[in-house]
Amino acid sequence: MSRRTLLRGTALGAGAVALPSLLTACGGGPADAGKTVAMGSNASDPVPKKAYAEAFKAYAKQSKDDRKVKVNTVDHNSFQENINRYLQSTPDDVFMWFAGYRMQFFAKKNLLHDISDVWSGFDGFTDAIKDQSTGEDGKQYFVPYYYYPWAVFHRKSVFQKYGYEAPKDLDAYVALAKQMQKDKLVPIAFADKDGWPAMGTFDYLDMRINGYEFHKALMAGEKAWNGPEVKEVFDTWRRLMPYHQEGANGRTWQEAAQGLQKSEAGMAVFGLPQPGQQFPDDERDDLDFFAFPEINPEHGQDAVEAPIDGFLLAKKGKNLKNDKGMDAAKDLLKFLATAEAENIYLTHDPSNIAVHEGADTGKYTELQKKAVELVSGAQQISQFLDRDTRPDFASTVMIPALQSFIGNPKDVDGLVNDIERQKKTVFAAA
């Protein structure tokens, strides 16, 4: 993902100001430690919120100790923006978050509980999934729940109506966008008010032009942002910008996805849940996608963006100060790591893909099956810009940089020089 959302000011010392209402909603937890597990949830959209509720209900039903889950749901963006203060105050026992660098960052800051003992009893996860759940110290901190690929989404009916074909390379992509304009469609639905959606487009352009290894090194601060490689990314994006929906910095991702749903836009670069959760049940069969087009034949369409979402144990969780509370939280994590738990969730939110090898894929929609094929055929898998780099760099540098580019894509040299200058400062503080 996803969301899938970028947090502004997540890094320690980055100056984030937590909303009092957020901390009131998320902090504290129930008093009956050992019986009730407090869950910090960023699943504020109706579809995932219901799907999680069903999974937690199933946990309570099968619990031998009559345990239940108290869910504290906070607006998705607000949760992400205040996660650092949240974890340092009195957070819920378990909270929803992301794999990879995003998890490793907070583990390194000693804000997460090591759950290696719980992981020792897991099965059904590949070594690659375990690696994404492991901190820099070699210990596990994350329980994976589902993943979702990013691609270029569209309506089958719209493509059939106008006789469009999925483009394989950039020239064909541009030609298709031009034709959509002639057909009075917005070629590419686009939004970045939330700060993170444009990152998916940047990632794909970078990986298609420069390859996954360069992209990975760039996110690690090891490559120059004002070098020719990144300039080419923004120059290519500038070529595509006339086909993007105008006013993106004032539009939410939900609004952009709804434009696709209403057949007002022809395409949109999104993660599977974003359009999937905006399409009514009786229209989901009309949703389709194609892999982001090839730009540099050397790298083809090798890399796929496929973030993993799941659960972590907050180090300062109020109910984790005693053995009963800790046992209850770990018991919930053990349940969430089962194929059964993933099956329940995906029954109610078919916009994601299970990570457990024992999950029931027989009930997958055609879109889910296609998503599995896309990821399984990838030679490299990225986690998303705001998950593959330092949180403070993603939030304080890249959000305003990309929004600035969207507002004025002409000064690429000034943009990349400014990013590089800030990158040196941020990474020097590591």
C-alpha cells in the first residue's frame, strides 16, 4: 500500500505535533488486561474497517480465555502523521503498520516489542516475508497480514467501449493518453493531497528507467538526487504531466479513485485497495489493471511495487506491563498469523492478497488472481517510497518536493538540487 499512507513528521526529533484527539482515541487501552487487547487501527475506510472487525470477532469467538479486541480506529492519515508521538506516549497494545524499513526504524528506536518467540511458532510464510518482518538486529517485530501490488488501473468496460489496449511501453502509454483526451476522458486520474499517492508514480518511473538496485540505493541515501538518473525520472514525468488530472494537490486519493469508478478517467496509478475499495461490489468485476509500462528495455517491467501491511506490538502498550496483558496480545498475534484469519479478512475485503501460503486462494476474484501473477512474476519487489527510506526524509523532504513538482514541473534542476541538499542533512543525522 495499503496503504497504504505516508506519515508527516514520523521521525524522532522531526518536529511532529501529535493531535490530542488522536492520542485520546488511540492511547490508554482497556483496564481488564489479559481479557481485552487494545488495537490501534488506521483502517478508517468502511471496507477494511468491516473486514478487520470480522477477523477480530472470529478471534474472540475461538478464544478459550474469552478474550476480545477493543479497536481504536483513527483516520488513516492522522494515524500515520502522529505515529511517532503515539508510540512514545501510551499506545494501544497492538497496532497496524507496515513491513520493511518502516518497521525497522521504530524497532531500532526501541518502540516495538521483539516477537521472535511468537514467530518461532509460525508457518506458511516464505523466507522473503520473514525477512520483511525482521529488524536490523535479526529479530522479528512484525506479523504480516496481506500485500497489494501497484499498477495502472482502469475499467474493462471503458477499454472495451473505445477499443483501448494495455500499453507495453512508454510511447504506447502516451499515445493511449492522447487518445483518451480526444475521447473526452481524463487520461490519468491523479491526487496527492494526502502526500503519498504520487510516490507510486515516482517509484515506477525510477525503477523502469534506472532499475530496482539504483532505486534501492537512492532510497538509502547512497545515490545523488541531482544526478542524471533522477533528472531523467522527473523529465519523463514532466512529459506525462499533461495527461494527469489537474489540481492533484487539492484532491484526495478517494476522489481520484472515484473518478475512475465513475468512468470520468481512463487510468490511475494506484495500489490494489485504493480503487478496489471505491468500487461497489457489483462493479468490482469491471476493474482491471496492467503493469506500469516499460521505459528502459534493460529493466523492462521487472520490478513491482507490492507493500505488506500487518501488526506490531508497541513497546509502551499500557496493558503490556504485566504478563497477562502480554500473553493476551501475543495470543492475538498468533491468531492473526494464521491462514484462517487472513481468509476471514479477504472475504470482506477482496482488494488485497494473502501472505500466508495456506490461505484459500480458490475464492479469489479474477483481479486478485491477476495481482498474484503480477507479483509472483516480478524479479524484484519494492515496498513503496515512504516505506523504503527514512521516515523523516520521506515526510519532511519528499512530500513537499513531489507536491512542488506537481504544482510546477518546469524547474527540475532546482527541485533535485533542493532534494539532494536536504537529503545530505537528514542522512547525516542518522
